[in-house]
Amino acid sequence: MIALTAACNWDKTTPGYVYMDDMYRSPSLEAYQPATQFADGLSARKPVAGTVSRGEVPYGLPNTNEAYELSKRNAEVPAYFAELNAEDGKVLYGQFCSHCHGEKGDGNGILMQREKILGVPGYGSDRLPDITPGSAYHVIMHGKNNMGSHASQLSYDERWKIIKYVFQLRAEQNGGGAAAPAADTTATAAL
Ligand code: HEC
């Protein structure tokens, strides 16, 4: 008791003697504090390689021409894609795609009109004869030439919602109303 009372201190601005100072001063690292136990000296560690964040759906196809061709066969398209309502992707499309591809998907977005970017295709079969939902997903994930990857900006579900809307625009560009053009249905059926 005497030893413990000796630690008391009438000066309220100092802690006095500290027994068991790892309870007083936390041994855990403060944000950005250097850490000698790691070779690079950083306390802020990256997630372990291969970490999958909650809700993330890994995409199996790499950014190669062969994988792009494979993606056209729609292997990664989820079953619920068929049930999606195209209109649900409209707002997202307006936020992420229309400045290049145009509100109607004619390839004439505001950036094309102002010549800030060139070579943006419309979604019609005249410019893109053989795209499928699967290949559109591939391009959203990896980008293609002047189009950068949009993978980090959209969740898994958002990507498919946008693609559903893109294929509605494609049908409209093809003059076919809401129905998907024959070429796309064949590709989907080939699954
Ligand atoms: C910065 C302008 C830009 C934005 C934003 C953009 N794109 Fe593109 N997109 C392009 C360009 C340029 C191409 C042509 C790439 C090529 O083949 O050279 C393209 C091509 C495509 C293609 C056809 C790819 C193929 O298989 O040939 C699809 C599908 C597509 N974009 C969908 C989207 C969707 C969906 C979004 C929104 C999430 C989007 N794009 C946003 C510029 C853009």
C-alpha cells in the first residue's frame, strides 16, 4: 500500500511514478509511427497479397487479348444479369460513361464534342459488332486503349447494372427498341 500510495502525486499536471507503464503507454503503434520490426520501417502495413475485401468478387480474366476474346463468351456473367432492370443502370451510366459514350450511347459525349478525347465508339453494331455483356465487363475491369479501367469506381453489382443499360442503348442504336440484337443473344446462349 505504501509503495502504491507513493506513486500518487499532488501535482495534477504530471502522472507521477508509473508502474507497469505498458498499461499507461499503449504498446500498439500510433498511425504513421515508424516500426523497427519491419524491413521498410513502416507501421502502416498493406493487406496480405491475395486479400479479398468484403463484397468483392474476384475477376478471373487477366488483361490480355486472349482473355478479352474469352470474355466475349460471357463466362463471368452472373445469372441475375438476365433479371436486371436496364433503367437501374441509367443514373450510374450518366455518372461514369456518358461524358465519353454519350447519353444515347452514340459515342458522342461532351468530351468527344469538345475533342478532349478521340475514338470513343457508339454502342451500335456498326462500331462494335461483337461485344457481349461479358466483354463489356472485361473492358470495365481492365480498360481498353483510351478507356481506363473503371473497376475501382464501381461495385460488382453497379458494373452489371451499367452493362444492362449499355445493352439497352445498343439495341436502341441498332434501331431495335428494347430487345437485344440477335448477335448478343447467340453469344449469351453459347454459355
Ligand atoms: C474517358 C472516356 C471513356 C469513358 C469515361 C468510358 N469509356 Fe468506354 N470506351 C472509350 C474508348 C476510347 C473506347 C474504345 C477503346 C478501343 O477499342 O480503342 C471505349 C470502348 C468501350 C466499349 C467497347 C469495348 C470493346 O470491346 O471494343 C464498351 C463496352 C465501353 N467502352 C463501355 C463503357 C462503359 C460501360 C463505361 C462507363 C462505366 C465507359 N465505357 C466509360 C472511352 C470511354
